[in-house]
Amino acid sequence: MNLLLRIATILSFLGHYPSYILGYLIETIIVIIFATVVIAGMVYIFRKYMARVQMRIGPNRVGKFGIMQVMADGLKLIQKESIMPKGRDDLAYKLAPILIFFGLIMGFIFIPYGPLAWFGDLTVSHSDVSLIIIFALIAIMPIGEILSGISSNNKYAVIGTLRGIAKDISFEVPMMLSILAIVMAASAKVSNPLDINGVVVAQSIPFAILEPLGFFVFIISMAARASYSPFDMGESDSELVTGNTTEYSGLRFGFFYLGLFGTIFLGSMMISTIYLGGYLGPFTNYMGFIWLLIKTLILVIISLTIWLSMPRVRIDKFINFGWKYLLPIAFVNLVIVGFLVLGGIA
Amino acid sequence: MVEQGNLKNRLIELNMGPQHPSTHGVLRLKLTLDGETVKKVEPIIGYLHRNAEKICELDFYCDALIYFDRMDYVAAMNMEAGYLEAAEKLLGIEPPERVVWIRTIMAELSRIASHLVWAGAYGLDLGMLTPFFYVFEQREKILDLFTEISGSRQETNYMSIGGVYQDFNDKIVYLIREFLDQFPKKLEEVFNLFVKNDIFISRTKGIGILEPDVALQYGVTGPMLRASGVPYDVRKAQPYLAYDRVNFEVPISKRKDNYARVLVRFEEMRQSAKIIKQALDKLPDGPYFNPKAKKSLMVRLRGEGDFYARTESPKGEFGVYLVGDGTVKPYRVHVRSPAFKNLSVLPALAKDVLIADLVAISGTLDLVFGEVDR
């Protein structure tokens, strides 16, 4: 029994197909709302945590303990005038934030959330190739970044975009190689290794223990994808103002901001799904979703700590690191996993 | 076939500042870029020019202090001490012994406060958010001490010709000691945040190498010069205030790069704390004002001749040149501002470096624009 079936049963008076289509739509909307609320909550947690690390109090004026501060900031961004630069490429300029938001939200739809008590399995979309689909959807976000950089007619934005492209290329190849190792290891256990749900089911031993090298590569890649410090050379605020988002303001800037925090959350969710056993844990059938959230939150807090304590890596050193260390490590990991699968250990 | 002749190397011209998060204050850098590489840097200054020297010439000798406060506004006490060094010699008013020691203490506290700001801002330049708040906690404590003794935080206007505004009492001595007790531990905490981080080291070591002869040609002084291996410190070379009666070391480094400047500035803070401790122990009793320069008499002070005084401000050698023509107002006031000279070496330092390194280098110059533009 999963959530889709529950909703469809409630709507069954509409007939078979309409009830399923409507149920699917409702569940998608629930997930989008869930993602937005979670990201807003994360911004709040981040600001409170950041304040504690930096010996400050953090937001505490709007609502109890400043909980409504994020809401107030969001409202402020919405009602602000969106200042647009002269000489921009209008379509690309307006499309970029939408692409970022789209890639981010669609990524959430394919995550296997696992079962939760009465609701059953919360996963919205099942597919035999959902692992590939997720990475394809996340790969839309860099396109948004590139569009925003080259369309806004600003030198800082162009330099930031060039840095961003160089960075993306140098970590995405090792990242996909580490995912390849995951698929190999999963194929030994389940019949659908390209389904991200299959990857979770295959983890009677979490892949983080089985493939520590791949785990390392993937964590670094996800940090670079979210581009927080030390990997924020694309938007390095002390060098390039804010890189590709320099010319954005108002709600459009809000989308980029949402994209940053959303990617941290989505990345942490994917790390915990692919490497830490996702919703697996004691009493999986009742509280699988809770396990996923706990694992994700721990990873988010680790990411924030790294963000707050590290200076920025120089772009050429990161490219060096990507090609000279991450890529060979990913290959070595692939070979090791190959032998593990052959030896029947994985 | 690809025609390679069409692919020309185009240089980009980029204006960094005057409103830019990494250029401290209102520095404007005109960069010529080849991709990410900086081919040429041209610092453009003058956005904070307030004519301070000329205004000083229109006022009485005692009134110039507030303009000096606003030159290096993060180390106001050092500016006051520098001006008084010249003005008191010109006017022939000797400060009492106790005042000399009080000024030494205040100048060193101010030096710590200034270096702390630099440390925090340098962390921000390299993308570290957290150390900024750690150092500002300590700086706020120093500013609280200033408020206690002078009534204001930054532009203190504490010293005056022939004395200080208010005597040290037991409370302030206790507060300074209390500050010094906890300061070294907190400083090491921040220091470790910097030097125990591999990324920080990779951003600073071997970058922005300033050869000693180049530094001397450009008139670079202060921690910048000492990080290049030249042991020149006015406090030792030509002691003023009570610096010849306290025991301290002038830190130098032979590394010559950004990392050396970080190390030197942190070591200077430790030495300053040492100096304050000694000065508090040796603080003599006595008057805190020379009776010749009472408030009612102050506007009648007349000076004749010219005098140049050099002091060691946190940024380097701070020189004040005063000419008096026998009236109640100075005929000419000129300031040798160390940050201005240190800035002038930037084009030589940041040649053929990456943009990221340019920011890392200009962060170590420790620029305060109140002083560069005056």
C-alpha cells in the first residue's frame, strides 16, 4: 500500500483513471510543498546554527524564536522590485531561475522516501531508470547557472560562469563514475539496479562501508554541486560580487537562493539514499521516512559546519584536484567494486 | 581546418570597486584581465578624500586631534599619539611621565584592535565567515575599554596636548588586566583557525612574494616590510613614548609571502599584549596633565619652526610633519600615511596572478581608506 493508492482510493468515486491521475497530481503538489517547506526550514536551521557557531543569537524577532523570519524574508523578496540589467538576453535571463528551481524540485519527485506508518510508501514516482533520471534532472541546474551568467551582461557574471563550468566538468565525471560503481554493486543483489529504490533495497550493508572511496568522491561532488564554501568559487562574494547571480534581484534572486539551500538538502538526501541505506533502519515499515530524514539532517549539519569553517579553494587548484585526485580515486573505486562483485562479497 | 588566426586574445577591463565586497573601504582597482589572469592592476584612490590636512591648518593645534582620529579610524589612538609626538615637540610642552605610559598602553591596545579587524577581514576575503565574529568579540572588548576611559568607541579623542582627557583609575587598570588574561587564549583560537587549515595555507603560502628591495623602493613599512625580512620598526629604531623602557621583540619573517604577513601580524598582537602588561606594572604615579596646557590656555599655544615625527602605527611608519609660523594655528600639516605607500606596491605585487590571488594579496596590505585618502 502506498500513498498514491491511498489517495486514489479516496478519490475512487471519480472512476479508475481520473482518480489515479488526480492522485498523482496531488501527491506531486504535496512533495513540492514539502520540498519548499523543508528548504525554508533549513534556511532557518542554517541561520540559527550559523549564529551559534559565530557566537551570535540569530533571528529571534519575527514569530516565536524567529521562526517566521524566513517567511518574512521570502515576502520581502517577492514584493521587491526586480531590477533588470540593460542589454540582457531577455529570454535566457528570465528562464535561468526557473530552470534552477525546476531541476531542483523535479529531483525531489524521484527520491524514494520510504514508508511512514498509515500512509504507506511516500515515493511519488517509480521508474526502472530513476537513478539516471535524477542525475539528468539535477544536470539541468548548471544550465540555468550558465544562462544566468551569460545573459545578464555583466563581466563578473561571465567570469563566475566560466569558473562554474570549469568546476562542474571537473567533478561530474568522477561523480558519475562513483555512481557506476554503485550500479555494479547493486546489480549483484537486485534485478533493477538503475532504479534508485533498487539501490536502497540492495544495501543490507550500506554502500558507504562497502565503497568508502566512492562515498568520499560523491560527498565532495555533492558539495561542489551545491557550491557552498570551500567550493563557492563560482559566486565567490569577495572576488566576483556574487558571480552569476550578480544582476539578479527580487524573486528571481530568491530562486537562486532557494536553489543553493535546496541543493544542499537534495544532495544530503541523495547521499543518504545511495550510500547510507536511505529509509532502511529498525522498524523500516513504520518509520522509514523518519530514518531518511534523520540521516539527511545529520549530513546537512555536517555540510553547514564545513561551509562555516573553510576558506575558498582557488579554482585552478580545484580543477587540479578534480582531475588528478578525484578521477583516479573514482577509477580505483570502480575496479575494487568490480572485484568485490566478482568475488561475491558485494 | 580551424583558422587559428581568428582566435585573438582579448583582454577584459574590469573595474573592481569602489563599491565591491572585497575592496576594503572605497578602493577602486582597474584590472586588465586575460581570462582569469590579472595582467595589470591600477589602484584608483580619492573616493574618501576629506581634505583633513588642510582643515587641520585652519584650526588650533589642539583641535587637529579629531581629524587624526578619523584618518586610521580603526586605530585612532595610534593616530593621536603620532600627531602629539610632533605637536608637543613643536609647542615645547612635555607630557608628564604617567601620561607617556598611559599613551603607550592605549596605543598598543589600539594596535591589537586594528590587527584584529585585519584578521577578520582577511578571513572574509578568503571566504571564511566565522573568524570575523571571533575577532570582533575581542575588538569589542577593547572598544569597551576605550568607552570606559574616553567616552567613545572608535574616534576616541582621548589624548590631548600635554596630557590625556582622563586619568587611569583602579577600575580601568583592572579591566585592562582582565582583558589581557583572556586575550591570548582567544587569539590562539583564531590563529589556529587560520594556520591549521590546509586550504588557507594553500591560498597564502608562496603567493604575493614581496622582495625586500622592492619593498624599500616603494617605501613599504610596517608588518608588510617586516614580513619581507627587514627588521625595521620605529618603536625600536627611534623609540618614542615608553617603548625604550619595555621589553618586546619585533617579529620578522623571511618567507616574504602572504603567509609571512599573517604570521607577523599575529605575533605583533602577542607582543603588544606583552607590552601592555609591562606598562601596567610600571605605570608611575603623578599628574595626568601638563599644567602649561590647561584647557583654558590650550587655544593660546603658539609654535614656531618645523618638526617631523615618526611613529609606528599598525599599518607602518606614520609620519606627521608640522610647520608653525608663530601663530596659534599650524602653517602646514602633512601626513605620511603608511597605508598609502603600502597600496602603491600592489601593482608590482599583483602582476600575472589570478583574480583570487589578487584579493588574497590586497587583503594582506591592511588598507584603511580614511588614512590612504585623508
